[in-house]
Amino acid sequence: MVSKVSDLATRQSRGYEFPLWLNDRQVLVKSVPADEKPGTEPLTSALFAAPPSEKVEGSTVSVFVSPAVDKPPQERKPEGADSRKTDFAVLDVLSGATARIYRGGESYAYRLSPDKRFLAFLDREYGARATDSVHALKLLSLDSGTTEVVATGIRQTFAGTISWSPDSRRLAYASIDKQVQDQTQASGKETTLISEGADMFIMNIDGDRVPRRVAGAPNLFLSDYSAPLWAADSVLLYAIGQDNQVWKIDTGDMTSSRLTSDTERKKLILVSEASSNAIGSQDGGKTLLVTTRHRKTHRNGFLRVDTTTGEGSLLREEDKSYGNIFNPPYLSPDRRAIAFTAESSEHGEEAWIADGKFERARMLSELNPQLEKYRFGKSRVVDFQTADGKPLQAALVLPADYEPGKRYPLVLWVYASNADAARNVHKFGLVGFQSFNMHMLTTRGYAVMWPDIPTSEGTPVDDLMKAVMPAIDKVVDLGIVDPDRLAVMGNSNGGYSTLALITRTDRFKAAVMNAGFGDLTAFHGTMGGAWIPWLEQRGGSMKVPPWEAPQRYVENSPIYYLDRIKTPLIIQAGTADLSIVQHSDQVWVEMQRLSKPATYLRYGGEGHLLVGAANLQDYWGRVLKFYEKELAPAASRTAN
């Protein structure tokens, strides 16, 4: 039986944020601020708006002023920051009574100490640049109700790496060394997305509470992907390094050493004890467990690692994908079983449990039994070479009714700067987003492929062509794909990638651009500056602002080459995707100006991904009819 215990409006902003039990009847939650009025949230794209007191009464003007560097950080935050504010509240689940214990922060990654004395969390800080995302680490005493700032200037990719020691006396957290990161990015030409590294810091909570950096190379550890886990002694700490190896940290002398060394498999997520930051060990800490992914086959597995020698024993490996940072594997309280989630190209994600040696494993859940009556496409890894000879891989999902020797239409999913797309080969529906489950296509006779697409400074569109065309040629040469029945689609930067490709080649018979954009200069100038880091520092590949390389922006902006398009195009965007929708509008307007074959699906209230059931049904109904028409065999197209 499920019953409502309170009308308190919560605001959980991350996939790992859940209510925390304080005792048998009280839970701690993140809530909407008490003073926030419904329907009054400011637009998140607004930047540096003047305070209302500076406006003439009755005026509808919004005034935007560049912040002075000498102003305190709290005076430089974007107007939209208020819409992300939260309170921490304690809720009595029996009486429904609520007590707010912290008000009005942009708080993330809250972690309760094992003794339940403190809540550690990150609170957003603002610097001279609105796009410079940094956090302060705060400690909230649940006894006194007081809050203390114990560290500032913390940078994390998803703001999630905080770990309490089992004795509650130490706190570990990761923070990206931005100066080293910027120097690395500035010196290199490659702009491919990678997992960001970070330094590890340890703080003695019962001592001076001064953060101390673990010795080692800068940005040695993965910033967020797998939180560090403690040994039972609260001294040794284990973490995944940027090299995807397990590292051991001695918080006594603040040294670190690489524990594992084999390079055949990436180490992904450390197995923890249930509801704890302690390492999951079945033998008193002599060994630990970590999930792995084979670098070539992308098969996932579980590895037992000796915590002294680093020697590993592979317990299980199969054509599946195991969990992620939001639902990692856990060791049962009696340490006899391991709970984890698993999915494959043919079966959706379910909860599983296995004995300690993985000799027996069984599925615990059956979330979608109605799918059992369908047959889904099998997947495989395809090896190919780029136009300049670089070896890459692609994840290919075959049609559900695939017959060797028969050629099928292909829908290509693309995302420039993702050089590790093939890792998704064992995910149900390939892409990983429910909005774009590619079995919508494989069950209707289409093959779907997602190739690796590494990019370099200033040449994302050239790099797209260098990777995509040989990937298609490879599956054509394998006798799987009909070269005359090709389509391409993608979301976000993948939408941009889709548009860019059809300005360079007429090879595709149909294209679908989701949440995409076509003008990189306009994208750089999006209100709020949200996409400046993407373009200058990450997968956008520009590396510099438009005024330093204007021709680079023009050459890689498909908006300037729409007159070359011959491929019929569907454009899809959500009106609530505030930093994207205007750029999709621009593509539609110019396609109309050119009288090019295009359809614009503009969904009210939808964000960066479609989530509404009716809208998803509408979207896929239109896309399937579009592909059925444009990718029909030549004789059928002539008849139509």
C-alpha cells in the first residue's frame, strides 16, 4: 500500500539524490524553498538581470548588466539561479510535520555521515564568469542546525563525489584542477569527449577540517564516475583513476598507488556495501569487487581484486551492460550476495542478484513483461577505419528479423566528439535514452548503427565525414546494409551532426534533427552563456571564441550551407528547451526560405528530450511514416 505523507514539494535535481532516513520515522529531503511562489520562477536562460528596484514601476523591461569583477560572487550570479534553489527539510512520515533545517542554496550531492551527526553537501558558487561552475563544500550539523563552509572552489563534472569514512571522522571529495585541465586542453588538438580527471582531497572532520590533497599527478582520479570507497579501518580509500584502473589511497600519509595494471578491461564502478561508502568485501578487506568493460568487445563483467597485490580474478563477463553511477552494484548486508542491474541489446534493464562467486545469478525484477512477446535485434561491434586510417568501432543493432545475406535499410545515430559510442553495443535500445529507443526501428526491419566519431580542434564536420562514411561502407561491404536506403538522426550535438552531414553528402535519403542547431556563432551567444564551455573547452571543438577564429565557426556551421541540402529533413524541438529551441527555429526558417523539404515538430512544454507519452507517440508515429516513405525500396518509391 502506498500513501501520501506530506504536501511538501521536493526538488531532486540529480539521478543519485534520494530521501535519506535519519531514524524510523524521519527522512531528510531536498525541497522547493518555502518562500518560492508557484509560477514565478525566472527563466534559466536570463543572465545578470537588474534587480526589480532599479526598474520604473509598470515597466516590462529586463536590464542586463555585465558584472564587475570586483563585486562579491553572490552579486554575480545569473537571475535563473533562483529557480535552482532548494531547502533541506526533515519530514516526519507519520505525522507529516516538516522542519526546514537549511534554506535557499543551490545544493547538490548531499551525503549523511554514518553516525548521522552531519550532512555534507555542495553548494553552487558564482565567480566573474557565469559559466564557471564551482561549488563550496558545506557541513550541516544535525544536532545544532549550524552550517560551516569547509572548502571552496570545488569543480566536479556532475557534482557527486563526496564520501564519508565508516567512522564518520574523514571526508573525501574530488575536485578538478582547472588550471591543469585548461593547459591540457589548450595544448592538444583533440576535442573528443573524455571522462574528466580530478584531484582527491581528504578532510579530518574531528580535527582541523583543512582539505589536504592526495599526492600524485594532477587530475589523477575520475571526477565523478565512481565515488571513492573506504576500507573498514577508515584509513585506506579506493578510487577509480582516469586511467580506468583501481587506485589505493593511504589517508594516513596521503599517498596513492595504482592497484590494478591490466589494460584489457576498463575498471568502472567499485562495489560498495549496501547504503554505505565502505568497499564491498566478502573476506574482511582482503579483496574488493569492481565492474569492468572489455575494451574491444565491450562485454561487462565483475572482477575480484586482491587489495594487497592488485591481482584480479574475473568472476563473470557477458554481452551485457551493468549499472551506472546512478544505480551502482551493492553487496548484501550479510556479504553473501551482490545486487546489480543488467541489460542487453535484447532485454531491458532489470535488477539481478548473484552469489559471491557469481556461480549463480537470477533476475529479481520483471519491469516490462509485455515486451516478452516481441523479438529484438541482436547487436555486434563493427571495426572500421576512418578516411585517414584511424581504427574505430561502431555499435550495430540488426533488425529483429535479420537473415544473413539479405540487405536492410540503415538508420545511423550520430554524435560528433563521442569516440566511445561502441560501448553502448550491449544497451537495450542502443542510445540509452528512453525517448530514442532504437528498437522502435529494429523491430520494423531497420538496422541501426552508432559509430565512434572522434573530433579535433576546428574540424568537427570534416571529422564527421571521415568517420561516418567509412562506417557505412563497412556494413555495406559486410552485406548487411542496402547502400541506397540510408537515414541519419541524432539529438543535441547529434542533431547538429545530422544537419552538418546532409550539407556535405546526398547519400542519406532521410534525416531527423532532434534538439539541434546550425549556427555555432549564434550558439556561442545563447543567453546565459550555457554553451560557451561546450564550444571552447569540450566537444564543440571550436576551442576559441568566434572573434578569434571567425572562419572556423563559419566552416563548421551548417546554417551557411543549407542550400546544398537535398535530403528530406524532420526538425524536432521542445519549447521548454530554452537554450536550444531558438536555434532549431533558425534552421526551420532558413529551410523554408530555401523551399527545402522539411517538417518542423515543435512540442510545447518539452525539454531537451521528449518525455510526454502522447508526444512520444506522436513523434515516433511521424518518424516511422517518414522513414517508411523515404527508405522504401526504389520500386515502391516510384509507385508512391
